[in-house]
Amino acid sequence: MTDQTPKMDEQEAFIPPYYMLILAVAGLVVALAVLVTQPTFTVVGWGALGIGALALVAWVLMAPDQAKAVITGRTARFGGTSLVVTAVFIVALIAIYVFIRGQNWRADLTERDTFSLTTESRQAIAGIGADPNLPSVKLLAFYGASQAGRRDQDTLLFDDYAQTSAGKIRWCSRSSSDPSPISYIPLSGTRPR
Amino acid sequence: MSAIFAVFKRELALYFRSPIAYAVAFAMLLFLGILFNGNLAQSVAFNVSVAQQGGGGVTASDLNLAPALITFLMFLIGPLLTMRLLAEEAREGTIEVLMTLPMNEAQFIIGKFLAVWSYYTVLLLLTVIYHLILTLVGVPDAGVAFGAYLGAWLYGGAVLAICMIWSAVTEDQIVAAFLSAATVLVLYLAEVAAVSLTGSPTLANAAGFVRELGLQAHFGATLANGIIRAEDIAYFVLMMIGALFITTRIVETRRWRA
């Protein structure tokens, strides 16, 4: 008479090991999202990171052969290299983008110079910049949540103001929902008492 | 270089023999024509009333209508043009044969990308007719038109490169098209998502990042209105390079995948 009872290692696990792997990835993704989107790494981030780490450990314990294959297998060797190279390449592309963005190279192609100063305005503002008796001016531009595109367009004009006035006119943009009081920002060289 | 050109020539010829490519061109031009006609009729009626008060002319919204509509339609055009590119080669097993030819994966992918981008360029150039029509009813701003067309051209390149990733991932053309359309739509709507995030006190920090990631933030307010920013050009070019690099890595996995 043969023994019909399956051995422990042949029994199908109540929770398949790859569920743990999915949980680990989900936890790490949530933690990363919290890191990127929140000002501080909140309890949600720590919780997700903990769950992700525990799920990863659980997967290694539940399927040690799979874990070993992932680390030492052919897929890991080539795939791991490929993944690292891709990640490095993408980071390099992001760095190039951030560098170019920082250079602030812009041009107004419109025939009527819609987003730049007219010759007359340019002369008047250059005069303000050259006069040492005039105080410096700070322009404040307020934009609502849906006006980011408008802000991009106006940036060209405001930068033109700042450049033509040789830095005497400065500007900054703020969200119209920004709760910080306006009196904290120095306007036209005057400060609140 | 000759390997890239060989793939490019073969793929471009396939586009001009493919019924899907003609169907895409027909649908796009029909849709654009109807909308352009309606918009122009409205604009002319408006300009006549303004001219009676001493104003008039062609507005910026008329000028970038065709490029803006094409960029919106890219979530349909992109997947339809690219779904076949790599998925079909993989399904029919011809990709293995191509991999034995004296060229690497990058040359193969770049050749295919240049072919689909060239076909898209032809479609885009066909819409220049609308700009010529506008010159008959007013004095259009050539700078705005140039910016809008340059933007639409780069935008299209970026979208096509992104769609190629999904064509390399799956052997099923329909799945590739759906995944591509979803990805492009998410990138198109990132600006809308950023607006929603700005309203949320906890996620406001992410709004700028999400907006910057989207396609429209680099086209709608700037290039489409004649503002050329280096960051916008860089975004589209780097997006193309990044997407093509990922596609190449995916195709390369065939060499060592079990």
C-alpha cells in the first residue's frame, strides 16, 4: 500500500510565493511615491517600505530556489546588467534635461513679439535700470492652479524685463492659493514695519 | 549607417503599401478638414464683425489648430502606426531572421523609428495646406505656425518612440495598440492631473513634477504659440532617445531570454 499523503515540500502553498513578490514591489513603489510626492517621508512611506521588505523576506523563505535562480541565473546576469544600464542611461537623460532647463534658453518667434518687450518699452526699462536713484522693483505674478501654461508664456516677458533693466527689476511667481502673507515679500525696496 | 538606411527604406515602403497607414491618413485628414472648416467659418464671421470695428486678422488659435489637433489625435495615430512595427516581426518569427543580419538591435530599431517618423512627417506636411488657406483670408503669423509645426513634429516623434516600446513588449498588435494609447493618453492628461494635484494640500509638491512629465506642458502653451524653449525641445528629443533605448534593450532580451 502506497502512502497517499503528499510531502510537505510538494504541497501547494496556501499563498503562492509570487504574491509576496507582487506585494513587495507594490510596497516599494508606494514608498517611492511617498518619497517623491511628500515633503517628508511620512508614516505611510515607512509602513509601505516595511511591508515591502517583509514581503521580500517572506518570498525568499517561501521559494528559496526561485530566489537563488533570480540572483545567480542567466536572466539575472544579463537582465540585471541591462536594467542597471537602462537606469543609468535614464538618469543621465534626466540630468541633461535638468541642465538644459537651468540654462533658460528661450526665443519668441511671433512676428508681433507677443511675448517680449516692444522697442519703446525696452528703452524705458533700460532707463530705469541705468538710473541709480530709482529703487529696485520686484514684480509678483499670481497664478491659479490651471494657469501653469500662462506662467510659462509670461516667464519670457518677465525675464525680458529683468534682463533689460540690468537686474533692477526682479520678479517671482506665486500660486494664488499660497497661504503665506504677501507682506513678507519686499516690494519695490520697501519692507513692512 | 547603411543598415539603418536599409531598414528605413524597407519599412517606409511597407507604410505606403499598407492599408492601415492610408486609413489613418484618411481619417486624420477628414477629421482635421471638418474641424478646420468649422473653425475657419467661425473665425471669418468673427473677423468680419471685428473688422467693422477696425480690427481683424488671423488669430493664434486658427494658426495652431491643425498641429494642436494632431497632437491630441496622437493617442490614436501613434498606436495605429507603431503597433505592427515589432509585434508583427515577433509573432511571425521574422525578428530572429533579422537579428542574424549584419546589424545590431539599435540600428534595427532606429531604422524602423525613422520610417514611422517620416511617414508621420508626410501626414503633418499635408496639413500645411490649412496654413496656405489661412493666408487667403488673413495675414497669419509665420513664427507661430513654425513653432506649432516644429512642436507637433517633435511631439509626434516622442509619441511614436514611446509606442514602439509596447510594440516590442508584446507580440499581440491589439494589446500593443491599447497599451500605447493608454500611455500616450496618460502623458497627454498629465497637465490636467497636475491641476488637480495643485488643489490637494498633501500632493501639491508633486504637481510640478507630474506636469513636467506630461507632453502638453512642453507644447500647448509654448511651442504651439511660437515660443521656443530649449527645455521643450530637449524634452521631446530626450524622450525619443530614452524610449528608443528602452525598446532596444527589450529587443536585446531575445538574445539571452530562456
